[in-house]
Amino acid sequence: MEAAVENPTSSPSSGPSSGRYPIVPRQDLNFDLEGDIPRHWLGGDAFKSRFFDAMSCLFPEGEKFFITCVRDYRDQITDPVLNQEVKDFMRQEGQHGMVHTQFNNRLKTQGVQVDRIEDQMRRILARIRRILPRTFTLAQTSAAEHMTAIMAHSFFHRREVMENADPRIRAMYAWHAVEEIEHKAVAYDVLTKVAKATYFTRIIMMLYVSLLFPLHTFVIMRHMLIVDGFSWRQRVGLWLKGLWWLYSPGGLYLPVIPHYLAYYIPGYHPWKEGKMAAYEQWLEVFKQTSDPIAAGNALHAAGV
């Protein structure tokens, strides 16, 4: 495995003192995804496992879309720091797509129609780029990056979310969360500093993503739970229990609502969320071991 080194051209304002972290692409990571991973790898819970699996199905095409939408404005970037951050953002997103494709290949062997899901996503995203101005598709990317950053923040701070997860899948999502936090401001900075998007554009696309992202996830989950062989009565029970896990007080989403709503504040910037000690715990272990699974275990142990 190859441990990445921090890019020396990263922003001089990056680092612990500013609450901003350097963007470090990490390649050739081994999560042992070819190993014997249970179908319902999150504590044997079908709904929770398939919730994350459904998102994984969205990631490869989604990451390509994000890269394309940011690249639309690359020739207009005059700030060398932001230009380097865009390069590192694209490298990280490319790696995310590759690793999740590897994981999604496991889902294919379970009967999940991953190819059909990805084809549908590809056609939907292509249609969006045909219809909407480039500023709007970049705003869509910025909104989606905010949503993934919210999940990453939750992942770091709430150890119980992945308490009973298979360590290999937990490590994959920990690494993904680390890099989402590192580059969470890139699309936003291109949107506001280069594309000069209006507040309306930024907000309308956040509302769009807020509706469509969970909808797509739930449609894929429905298919997965049928593939798993659950009867419609069993699926109703799984959905009732699972939606409570997602949306109840103390559930996965409600505690992060303030973070989500911050995006709607004029003058918001992603780095106003600040630093996280658990992130630095992951980073320290990864630098020492070059082992993302060990780093993922350390992240989990450091959660609060």
C-alpha cells in the first residue's frame, strides 16, 4: 500500500490553526473487500446495511458528475491555491468511485442490479446537465458535498452509528468521511468565488438535492430488500423500524439538522464547522501504519 503525503502546494491557511485541513489524495488502499463480508454487515441489521449499500451504488456515477461539474470552471480559476485544491478534489473523488465500485461488485454477486442502477443514474445526471445551466449543476454538486460532509461529521462524532459494523466496511466509510471533510469546501468555493452563483441558485439546488438524494436511496433500498428475500410484511416492519432509526429524535438525521440548515445562512462557509479531534486520530494512525482498517478502528474508538 502507498501512504499519501500532504501536498506542499495546499493552502497556507490550511491546517489545525484555521480549522481547515489539507486535501490529501490517498491511493492503493486495501480494505480487504474480497474477504468474507456478511450480506448484512452492520450488526446483522438489513435496513441499516442496505441504507449504506444503496448510497454506495450512487457514489461512482455521482463522483464522476461532481468532478465534471467542478471541471467546467477550472479554466476560469486564477487562484493557484484553489486550482490545486480542485486537482486534489478530483483525485479524491476518483478514488472514492473506484473503491465503491469494488464494493458494489460484491453487491452484484448478491443479486443487486448494480449495472441497471448505475445506468439509470448516468442517464438522470446526463439529462440534468443537458437541461440546467452549468452554475446550477455546480450548485447541485456543492449541495451534495454539504450533505456528505454532514454525514461525515456525524460519523466522527457518533460512535454508535457503526458500533457493530464489519471493520472493513467501517474502514471504507471512515476513509471516505475523512476525505469528504478535507475537500468539503472546494465545490462551494468554486461556486461562490469563480462561478459567482447567486444565493437563490445555491439554495434552490440544496432543496433539490435534499429531496432527490433520499428518494433515490430509498428506491434502491426497496430493490435490495426484495433481493434479500424479505416478504412484503417483513419489509414493512423493516421500513418502520428503519425510518425511526433515521428520523426519530436522537436518530441519524435529526441531530445534524442545525448543521444542514447552516447552508441556508447568507455568508455560510463549510469551514465554519471547525476542527475534529477524531479526524486527527484517524490521520495519526494512518500515517503510522498506512492501514485504513487500523485507522478506521482508531476512529471508531475515538468517537464521542
